[in-house]
Amino acid sequence: MKIKYIKPAILIFIVFVFSCKKTPEIPTGNKIKIGETTIDSIAYYTANVSTIIIVTDGNEVTEHGHCWSTNENPTIENEKTSLGKITQTTTVKSELTNLIANTQYYIRVYVIFNGNTVYLGENTIQTLTTRRPTVITNIVSNITINSATCGGTNDDGGLTISQRGVCWDSVENFTLQNSLGQTVDIYGTGSFISNITGLTEGVTYYAIAYATNEKGTSYGEVIQFSTLPITLPTVTTAEITEITNTSATSGGNVTSNSNGTVTARGMCWNATGNPTLENNIGITTNGSGTGGFSSQIIGLTENTTYFLTAYATNEKGSAYGQIKSFLTRNDFIDPRDGQIYETVVIGSQSWFAENLNYNTADSWCYDNNVNNCNIYGRLYTWDAAVTACPDGWHLPSDEEWKILEGNTDTQYGVGDPEWNGTGYRGYDDGKRLKTSTDWSQNTGTNAVGFSALPGGYLSSGGGFSTFGLEGYWWSATANGSSDAWYRELTYGNDKAYRYYRNKASGFSVRCVKD
């Protein structure tokens, strides 16, 4: 800073000025120094200035400040700040208010000393020019099927903001006046947030922040976004369990509503394949929304194949899970003891698909172990076997066994003379009647669902034998007074064996429907 000194005992004011160089009349006998005025900030209607005043030798300034005008050489008769007295070095800071935008002002510092007012250093400033607001558009967030959140940041351009917010449309080029929708948020400057509502799912939109003052409306950048689309729900089909003659249990899991509202869910089924809500013989309704559910499938027909799928419905339609098939059971409940027997239809005959386990006189569990009865059924004498089957069922005759064999074998059909022989006959009827497990070796395929097991036998002499190796079944046809025809399946042969044995032997029983 340059300082101009005047003779001792004279009050000296030195200031760097832009225009005024005239030395004022200064009271004598004191030393006061004034530095250059600094313009700290300029706005539309205000400015901030500062000047250093150095006071020495205990001198006192009774009043000081800045004065300003739109004309040169402003005085305290114009606008001014009054900052009071000072007795030591001070940085004089003044806020100039009530200015007019886009206007030039002249500023001088003044001091009052011993009743005299001294002005030094004239500066000029230009207030800012008012304009339309500056606007920034925020990113679009919280996007749903019909709404989103946006907003922006704005200044006021030196004027009062009369309106600000966000407007949007489904075309890129639009204004506030021709937009699809708009928000009007709190007036002012700074950041704001707007909720965009009333949108359509799966549509591309364009959003832009705006702000309006007396100069007009300004816009931020255009932000593109798309509402979430609604698609068909996602649903899976549960495993099918608890299958009976006329019912089953299944269900599903709606894993996603796909941005929609799941209003219905359940199961549908038919007996022809590809079940839908339009192509079914039965449906269930199991609530709404996502998550798992269980369904009871009822009203079915025994021994029938059904096709089943889970479904879920939202605004876009109905979606389906995997199609699963199942066969209803053909079970028979023995009214005498409540035991349940699976049945199977082979050709025109309906057979028990497991050995009879009805406890009657002259019947035994193999090795007298009840656990063997639970799996392999009981062993009966011929006299006991003839009357052991429940009402509506009977012990099959030798001819009915031949029909079964003809319906099972892949080379010799029903009525073929092959079946009239004794010993091992046929080609693969034994293999196709045996189960695929439990036999010690040379297991079967159970191709027709007969499920023959190697339950062994009880000899007429009272000894148990061939358990796990062979199975023996009575026919209802006697061969003389002491013997009756039977069938045997063995681990070592794919054919069925036909012969007769003493009626006192203990063999398994299969019942055939009347």
C-alpha cells in the first residue's frame, strides 16, 4: 500500500483512489492514514466494501463510513453507512443496500474529525444484471410402475422466483406449457424434490426441472427414465403328495409379482395335458400375493392320470408353473380291519398290487415276524386262502392267472397254448411281474405294476423257506383232493412257474376283483 505523508503535526489522509486525487482540507495537529478501498462482493442489490483507517497518537474520529450514489463524488447527503467513532486502526466494512441491479455506483470513504467531514478515494462498482434463473435437473430415482422422484437446484437470477418444480412428458421436446404433467414446489432458491405421479407402467418419459422469475422460465437438462413394466408373475409348482384314489395335495410358490399385483393364485388340472384356467376340469383359489401356498386336489377318479399346474394372475394375465402329472391310486380299504391295498388294472382285470395281510386262521407271517407281514403279507393254507379275500374280491382261479400272464408277457398273449403248460412258461412274464427291488438277484421291472415280492413259503411240514429268493401264490383251482395249482416267481428266471402243491402249504394270496 502506498502511503502519502504530510508535514508533522498535520492530519494526513492517504488513500489509493480510482478517480479523485484532490487533497481535502485536513484539520491540523493529528495523524490519520487511510488505505485503499476494496470491493469485497457485488450482487444484484447489495455490495460489500472495506477500507483500512490507521489512527495514531490517540486521535479520535467521531464518525466514519462509506457513502455512495449513482453520481460522482457522493456525500453523506446521499446513501451512507454510519459506523461511529474510532480511536485506533480499523478496517471499515460497509454493506451497501437498496441498490439497483445492472447500475453503476460511485463510492467514497468518509471520516468526521473535529466537526469536519473529509472524503477520500472514489471507487466505482457495477451491480449484477438480473436474468432468468439458472436450473439444474437432478437424477430421477424411486421409479415405480406409475411414479418417480426428481427435483433440481436453482438460483433466482436476481429476481423473485414465482414458480419452480419439475415437468415431464413422453416426448423429449416439451415446455412447461405443453407438458404432460408438472409440479409446483416451494418458491425460492436452492434444491427441491418433486414427486412425479400418474404415470403409465413400462413407458419412457422425459423429466426436466424449471424455475420462473420476472425474466421468464429456465430449464435444466432433460433426464430420460422409464417406469417399471408389469409382466406376468413368476410361479412354480410344488411336488404332488398324499395321492389317494380321489385326491392329492400340491401347491405352488409365487416368487415374483413382476411389478404387478397378484390378485389370484391356485392350481388347475385336467386329464388331457396342458391345463390352464381355460382348459381344466378343476381349479382351486388359494389367496393372493406372493409366497407359497398349498392346495387340496379333490374330486378325482381312481387309477387316472392327471396333469396339474400352479397359476398366478396379475394385471397382465395368468402365468403357470411347471406341469406335473400323477396317477391316482386304485386303493382298496378292507372293511374288516381297515388295511389299505393298492390295486392295479392289468388288461380287463383289477388286482391287488400287494399281498393280502388279513389275519385269519391257518395264516402266518414269515418266520412268525410281524414286520414281514407288513411288507410281504401273510402265508395262507389253500383252504384259508379260498375265503381270505374281502367281499367283492376273490382268490384268482388258474385260468385268471393265465389271463394275467398273457396280458403281461411280451411274446405270448392271452389264450396262447403256452400258458397251459407246467413249469416255467412264457418269455418274460415273470420279470415284468416282479418288483425292481427286494429280490436277491435278477430283479424284475414291475412293468405292469403287479409288484410281486419274494415272500418265500411255509412247507406243509412247517418250515419257512426261500425268503428273498422266491414268491408263491395260490390259485383257487384245486388239483385233486390234496393239491391245488399255484404260481411261482424266482430270482433266477424271467418266466413264471405253474404247478400244483399240497394244500397244507403256506403261500401268499393276491385278490382279483369280482
